[in-house]
Amino acid sequence: MEIQYCSLPAGSSARKTVSVDSIHNWNLSSLYVSAEDMDDFYAEYKDILHNGLYNNLREGVVDLLGINYYSEEKTRAIIAELHARRPKGYETFLAWLRENPYNNGFYVLGI
């Protein structure tokens, strides 16, 4: 699973943002979760990553098999949740979120 910065310009339409054509996998700046660790990741982060935007433009809990987009506004809320809950590995995720060079949120891209 890949956690990737959204490099689209701020203000891009929701449809474009979650389009498969807008996402380019295997970015060097991405974080990765191995298949063996996905269940643990889900258990630790499902309550924090609960409002991602899916490819069908609906929102819900992190989908480990699809596209999940979190806007800059949602990212700020996620940062606050990471501070409050401190799930396993949160320090790495938190530092990565703060380093976002695009300031347009991020994706969790399922397998």
C-alpha cells in the first residue's frame, strides 16, 4: 500500500483528484505499508483515516483496496488525531505529513 502526496494544484476538482489518471504510483517520496502489515495498519489507523474520499466520490473509512484522498483540511485534522492517539508508527507518518511540498493533501492507495 502506498501513502502518496497529492501533487495536483490546490482547488482541483474532486473528480480529477481521485481519478486513476491523476495518480502515478511508486513515488520516491511516498510511504509504503507492506502487505504483511496492512491488517495492523488498518487496526491502528482506521479511526484516524475515517473520512477519505473514494474514487466514486463517496467518503468512508480507509479502503485498503482503493483510492482514498485526504484534503489539506482533513490532513490538519489527521495531524491532530495522530498527536492525540499516538498509534504505532505515528512519528514517521506525522513527519511525512508535515513535509508535504504540495500542500494539497495526500492519498492512501490500496493494493
